[in-house]
Amino acid sequence: MEVEWFIRLLIFGILHWILAIMLLQDLASRKKVLGGRKLPWALIIIFITFVGSLLYLLSHPQIFFTDSDHRDEF
């Protein structure tokens, strides 16, 4: 059973860092973010595992659209 927990933890960690890297790249390329400060968002994404990443995704839903897709909808 210990091996199963180790594998789950490893997969969870890998998924967290993949998502965190993607969101940190998006954060760096944005001019404005909710709250106006990027550093707190970066710390939340990195240190609050998955919850921080999900909060960022929910606060900035336009991350799912490219610029051309986003303009067509409005």
C-alpha cells in the first residue's frame, strides 16, 4: 500500500507542476490580473497545491481562449 501512495503522490506532484508552469507563463504574459498584483498570484499558484491553480483559472477564464477566439465572441 505504501507504493500506491507514493505513486499517487508522484503523479499529483507532476500534475501540479505542469499546471503551475502553464499558469505562471500566462501570469507573466498578462498586463493586468485580478487584484492588480502578480506576485501574490505567483505565490498562490506555487505554494497552494492545485487549489491556487484552480483559483487562478476561475479568476481568469479567458486563459482558455486565444485572442482571435475571444474577439469573435464579443
